[in-house]
Amino acid sequence: MSELKHISTSPHIRSRMSTQTIMLYVILALLPATCFGIWNFGIDALVLVIVCIAACVLSEFLYTKGMKKDLTITDLSAVVTGLLLALNLPPTLPWWMAVIGSAFAILIAKMVFGGLGQNFMNPALAGRCFLMICFAAEMTTFVYDGVSLATPLAQIREGNPVELFNMVIGRTAGTIGETSVIAILIGAAFLIITGVIDLRIPGVYLLTFLIFMGLFSGHGWDPAYLVAELCGGGLMLGAFFMATDYATSPITSSGKYVYGVILGILTGVFRVFSSSAEGVSFAIIISNLLVPLIEMVTLPKCFGKGGEG
């Protein structure tokens, strides 16, 4: 008697949650930051959110149709990519630039490499970095209450004082989704409670970053400065929502800690020694590229014949 068996390579991971459920949870977790960003920056932010999501979903739909592949937009991953990309954009960015970034994120950073789970870097951050290279002026222009302002991190670098309370609640210039630490942490808590993520990667990332800044920033262990660095830029959004991306982070337990340390060091290096006051996006993308090496080094040893006891 013959049986049809499906044979595939390891790892074989079992979970009660489907990909669609996980993506839905991520969308729900991003709603507080999204709603605050729209309330904070107005109609321009809402337009970018809608445009990015629509462009990402349409790009994936057209690719799967054109390449005669199974339709994948129902897993909601394209929606998550579009939403994350929008939250990483300044609210004044022209909508057509957002369309270009969305198409790049889906077509070049995701689908060309095989789709969900095969991409080697976070698609939303790939789209953001692509826009930073192509449209640097528009991507670094920030307006709050109708006035063009520098971000809090840029003000800190120039030696200007910042209001920590405003940074925590989000009443500052910045990208649509990065300004309110409270909104981001509400969403992060939801993901942790539902088991979508845990604290290993974001916890080690933030702790390593704090240690690095305390040692090398030139401000010592000044609490106000360290809190401002934690709250400023896209650090919280990146740590909880992008560094934890399943496809682009290590699957080994010890690898997650190594990955978090590398993220923290790279972010610190960019903020202290580079011309940019931010650095989170590039730190995550570079760390994504190192994931295969991290997993190779941290792969558990086999026991038994041919293994090491």
C-alpha cells in the first residue's frame, strides 16, 4: 500500500497560530501608534497609511498574477509591510514617493526572493532605506503643527534641550508612527501577551544600546539623556515591531541574544559616530544580513553518533 507523504527540510515548527492570525495581531498592535500618528499629524498621515497599504497589496497581487503564482495577499503580510512602511515615513512625504517605496518593498525586497519567509531583510525597512537614498530631502523634512522642526534626536545632537514628556506621549516632530512611545508600548505589550513576540530580542537590543550610549556618547550615564535616546527616533518601533520579524531574525535561542547585542551596538555606532542622529533602520537591515552567520555560529550541537556530547 502506498501513501502520499509530504517531505520537507527542517526546521519543522508547530504553532497554533496561522500566518494570517499573526499578521492580524501585528496589525492590531500597530493600531495605537497608527491612530495617534493620524491624530497627531492629520490628513496627510492618513493618506500615506492608505496609499502604502494599497500599493503594497496591489504590488503583491500583480506580481502573483503576472508570475502565475498562488495568490498570497490573503495572509495579510502585505498589509503589515505597507502599514510599517507608512509609520516610518514623514507625514509630508508626497504620496507618489510612498507608492515607489511600497513597490520596492514588496517586489524587490520580498517577492523576488520567494515571498513571505524567504526575504533576507525586513521589506518595510528596505523600502524606507530606498526612499532615504532616492529622496533624502523629503525623507528628512519634518513638520509639526505646521512648523518645520528638527526631530528630538537632531536637537539633542545640536545641544538643544528637549521635552521628555512630549517625547513619551508623542507631541514632537518625526515619522508617523515613531513619536508616541506610549502607543508603541501598548502595541508591544499586546504582542507579548498573545505570544507573537517575546522580550529576548527587543530587551537585549535596548539594554545593549543603553550600555553603549552610556560608555561612548560623551554624556555618561545622564538619565535624562539616555531616556531621550530611548524615546527618540524609531528605536522603540524598530525594537518591538521590526527587529522581531520572524523571517529576518534568528531562530536559535542564543542567536536571538547575539542578534540583540549586534543591533544595540550598531544603533549606538550610527547615532554617536555617523552624521545621522537616527540609525535604527540601517542597524536592523545590516543585522538582518548577518542572521545566517549568527544562526550558523549559534546552532545547537547534535548528540549521539557524529555529534558532540
